[in-house]
Amino acid sequence: MKLTPTSIAKYEIYDVLYNDMNQIVIIATFTKDSIPFTIKLNDELFKRQICGKKHGCVFTLFQSEYKETINLTIEDIVYENIKVNRYPIFENKLIMSAMVYNEDNYIVQWIEYYLLLGISHFVIYDNALSIEKTSYKSIEITSDLPTLLDKYIKNNIVTLIEWPYKKRLCHNADATGQIAQQNHSIYTFRTSKYIGLFDIDEYVNIPSEMNIDLYIDKMIQQKKINIDRYSAINIRCKLFYNPDRLPTDGYKFLKIYNCDKVTTFGREKSFVIPKNDITYCIHTVTSGKPIYVADNNLYFNHYYYLNKENRGIVNTDLSDNSIHRIIQILLNIVK
């Protein structure tokens, strides 16, 4: 079963929801050419937060109780009986959130890997329908996440949300669909401890630990970090390549160790602290409290070539098999 967001196409509104902090939240996309608009509920004006890079927009309004439908006034036009969605609550938990399109060959591996590292829940935004609406004729739609993830959904490991919005509103535009997904998670699961915003080809590589949450807690204690001062923990990326075009099916790609150095800047991903964040854009917080950048002992392996036939065919003299200890345990579990 997929949860379906409430959309208002005229304003590129992607969902209307009631979150775990008693707020009505409206998630909208935004581009540099967008004209800001106002939203009211019973003459009360929603607070509007526009992403610092003008990539997305979030509206919030405190309401003491949930109502299944509401009437919204957008730029003096009344929209009646707008459905207000509710989602699960993951208070003080570390969860993962990802927008997924045509990744059926690799998403189960990603979930099983992070389950092994202590992640208890995954919020998956099914973006398959957006592909059907594009003009990219070379993409074959094979995705069926409700069937593929059925056991994880039934066991309350995965929340599956239909997300039929284009990754980009137009050619060369910013990834507004993914930015909206990230901000949707940040505002929907506001009381969660951390939200990992990682793609399906990105695997956090933690040294000498088997639990991400415990590792972060130890890092905070050892480095005496006041985590309440930060909106996210940013983790640097290490690109992994497949120059010999070795098989990548199943878990085989995790044993391809050709790589680059840790990228110093520009490909980071985050464990966001949602209560301290205002807006987020792909790799970084765009408004909110400062970011804490983890040192290079903690990074993620980005298998740059997965599901992308002509990418990541780079041969370097570098190799990194430090993830091997985790993979060996994982393979024994999934046999």
C-alpha cells in the first residue's frame, strides 16, 4: 500500500499534511522564476519558508487538533475540502528517507544494509510515475515497489509514499522533486532524532561499529559536540567506480573496491536534525542552524555506476575494502 499525497497542481503544491508537532504543513516546489504566493486558513496566514537557494517552499501553521479536510485560501481563491494527510511518527528515532525511481534491482540491498546498521525505518518516495510522464523514451518502466517491498511494509519497516512529481520541472532545472521530498520528510517527521537523506547507491561506511546511531552518539561525546546547535551532520562522499564493468547484480557491486579519494567538498549527504532545520537542498541545509561536518573517518561509499550504464567507468590506483567486514555479515544474514 502506498500513501498518496495531496497535490494542487496550479501552485506546484505536492502535499498538505498534519505533522507530529501539531502543524499543518504544505510542501511546494519553487524555482528562481516562481512568484511567491500566500495561503490562509480561516483568515490565519501560513508562515512561508522559501529555500535559501530558491529551490523549494514550505508553509506551516500551528493547529491544536487534526482535521481530515480543510478549506484553503490561496491568493484569494478558496479551495474547499482539501485532504490533510497524516503519517507515522518516529519520535527520537533515526530513519532513512529516499526518493526512488526505477531502482528495483538495488533497493532491497540498500534496506538490508541499513537494517544491519541499526536503522529501524525507511520512508521511500516512489517516483516511478514521474518517469512515465517524461519524454525520455529510452527508460523502460519496470518498477513495482509495492510488490517488491511488501514484506517490509507489512512489518512496519518501510513507509511507501507515492511521489509522482518530476525530478526537474524542466530541462536543466534544479532537482525540485527531490528537494520537495527531502523537505517533506524534514517537516513530516519533525520529532525524529535524525533523518538520513541518502540515495539508493550511497552506503554509509562506519569504522569499527555496527550501529550508525551509536557511532554518532560516541562521536558527539568524544568530540564534545553540542548537537542542539546544529541542523545536520554532513558526511563526505567517496566515489566508487567499475572500470572493468564487473557484474553488479545482487550484492556483487559491494565487492568492487576501485575508488577515488574522499571528496573534499560538493557531494556531501546528511543526517538531518529535523527540529533544527528550516529548508534543505540535495546536499546541504539552505536555512536553519549551522552544519556539523564529520571528519574523514566517517564517509559514505557512492557506487557511482549503479543503474547508470555509462557512468563511473573510471580507473584509479586507489582501492578501499573497509566495508568488507560489514558485507560479510550482511551476506550471511540474507542467504
